[in-house]
Amino acid sequence: MSRGKKWSSVKMNEGGADGENFRDQRIDGSGLPLLTEEHLTGMLQMKLGPALKLRAVVARRLEPCAQCVAAAALTATTATATTAPTTTTAPKVNGSSLKTEPRSNTTSPS
């Protein structure tokens, strides 16, 4: 479980007027990483400075801790040494795999 999901709406809503907007929009910890600057400054009517600070805090909180990174590196090294190479998996968002889309070097006519 990601650390963001542990944040309750009560904890997030301690932010005064901004907190009231979060409560009205039913945004909890699992929704925080999905918010864009446009969501925060538009729909939630936050000032730009606090919106940018909130996004920075959320990004820092969602980074894996040093112990997690070390454990993952150790596991990957051990798995590579003992098993056959594996194929890469698609990145996931909220547990669902993202589908890759073909990219083109040409631009489409407007």
C-alpha cells in the first residue's frame, strides 16, 4: 500500500479554507498524487504558492525510503543471479497497467 493512502481526509482537512475544499471534493490521501497544479488552483481555488508546496510534499512523501530502495536493489541482484532474465512490465497507476501508445516523429495536420 502506498503511503499516500494512509492519509485520512481528517488529517488533510486540517488546512483551513483549503481543507474545506478538500473535504467538499472528497479528496483523501489516495487522491492526492493524482491532483495537478490546475486542479489545485482551479477547482480547489488554492493560491499558486501553497499548491506548489503541496505537490512538492506529496512527491517527497511518495518517494521510496532509503531502506526500501536498498532492499529492492538487493532483491533485484539476488533474483538476477538466480533466475533467467525477465521481460519488463508496463508501468502501473493505481494497480492498473498503462498501455503503451505508438509514437510518431511526424506531426499531424491541424
